[in-house]
Amino acid sequence: MKKTILVLTILMSTLMEAQEQKANQIPQISVTGEGKIKVVPDTGVISLGVENTGKDAAEVKKLNDDIVDKVIKYIKKNGIPASDFQTTNVSLYKNYDYEKKKYNFVANQTITITLKDLKKYNEFMMGISDTGVTTIHGVEFKSSKLAEYESDARKSAMVNAKKKAEDYLSVLNQKIGKALLISDATYVNPPMPMFKGAMMSMDAEGGSMPKETLAIGEIEISATVQVSFVLE
């Protein structure tokens, strides 16, 4: 029985090796194709933090909860649905102050908001500070049509790969056939937010122009494909 299994294993390995060698003998060309799509973000994910410190844990938590309540009411007041904001971190811990040589309690809460209309960003951020928010952790820009743009980038990469192969083979008076192998590597490069100063820009007549508090930039979606074509 063991001899039979050993013979079958050797036979299968031999057949697989023969198939690989046959595939390698097929005349082919391998090229890399690249596709890039740049789009302006239409969605912003804002991360806000509330923190309070004090001697009594219950009091500190209550202070934090009161501010968070104001924040959530402000978010709802701005017409943002419950599905677009979420508490992403809550903590209450004891911290030692080495300068004052005593312990304090620290309460933290982080709320993440998805703003689907970036035109409302300035108005929203101007009012959020009145709620008692202590930290703006950051803003991440996204696109609501990301899947569609990724698809466009992949198609562009394939067109680029085919064009490269045709360029090489045109010198040899050959044509490309079917694709044997396609390897994909698509990624999204989100823009980093740039916060501008609080100073007003002045026009040539000395009047003031609207504040520009954020540069949203562009999102770059890149697709890279490795394609092997049969030579005809």
C-alpha cells in the first residue's frame, strides 16, 4: 500500500512538473502596466476628543459626559444622521502628576464624524468649539465613489500593459495573444490635510476674503498589474 502511494505521488509530481515546463515553453512576453486616477475628495472623517482631569473619578466622568452630550446634540442639530457619527474611544484612568506629586483622574472620549458635504466643514468646525471639545485629532479625506475609481484605475493599468507589449512586439512584427497571468496591486494614496493660519486674506482693494481653513487636495488611486501575454 505504501509503495502504491509513493508511486502515485511521484507520478503526480512528474505530471505537474511536465505541465509547468510546457507552460514555460510557450512564447510569451511579460510587462507591467500602471494606471492612476486623481479625484477631489467629497467626504471628510473628523475625529474629535473630549478630556477632563480632576481629583474625583465620578466628577471627572460627569464633566466629560456633559460635554459629550453637548457635542452629540450639536452634531444632530447639523443634520448629521446617527449612522455617520460614532464613539470610537472611551477611557477613565488614574494618572500620577510628578510635578504636584499627587494622583488625578483623567476621562477621555473620542467621537468620529463622517461629513458627507465638505462645503459644511467650516461652519461645522466653527460651532463645535463652543461645545467644549478639547482636541481635534485630525481629518481624513475620502471619496464616496472609491470603488468606481479603483475599477477605472485597474482598467487603465491593463490598457497601459497591453500598449507596452504592443510597442515591444511591433519591432519584431509579432502580435500579442491571450493573457496567461495577471497580478494586481491597487492602492489608494489619501491626501494629508493642510491647516491654514487663522489670518484673513486681503484682496487688492483692502477688503477681506472668506477664510480658507483647509486644503483638501486630491486622492490618488493607483493600480499596477503584471501581465504575461502569449506571442502569436
